[in-house]
Amino acid sequence: MQTGALIAFKVAQSNTPSGVNRFCREFYGYTDKSNKGRYSYERQGFISRFPHINLLRGLIIVRLEHAEEIMDFLKKYNAEVFMREVILLHSDVQKLNEKINETPSRAEREMDLF
């Protein structure tokens, strides 16, 4: 059985609307549009670096080894954070492994060049 971390968070009420927007863009990422919407670029967020499962807004499942780094980021924005260790279902393990395999590592990209 593998374990993961269930992280629930809520951005503190003391943040301004612009502060909440800044948090969402930095944490989740966003689509940047230029030339009146003709071009769009996906800007990756902090959470994109880690395999994760979004359950609801402010509720994610991550691997246990990444939980501390994510919680540190959330605390930087004065978010209320709740974390519990959970036993992952087989489907959850598969989803977390798929997310890792989607983006090849630098070594794998270099091997493709040869």
C-alpha cells in the first residue's frame, strides 16, 4: 500500500483580491494571451512541478515526499492548511505516475537526440 498526502487549503481572508489572484496564478498557473487573443501561452504554476490530483478547489492529493514543500509555499501566502496522510487507491497511484511520465526528464530528452 502506498501513502500520499491529502492537502486542504484556503487562502487567508486577510489577503486582498489582487493577492488572492496572484496566489492562484503562481500556484495553479494561467493562460497568457497576447495580440488580442490571437496567441496563447500556458504558464506553469508551482503545483505543475509535482504529480498531483485536484479533487476540489483547495483540495489536492500529492505524494508524501512533496507535501512539506507544497505546505511551505502555501504558508508563504498565509493560507490555512490542513494535511493528512492517506492510503492511495490503485487508481490514484496510476494517476500520480501518469503525471510524472507525461513530461520526460532532461536525460530522456537528450537520449532522444542520439
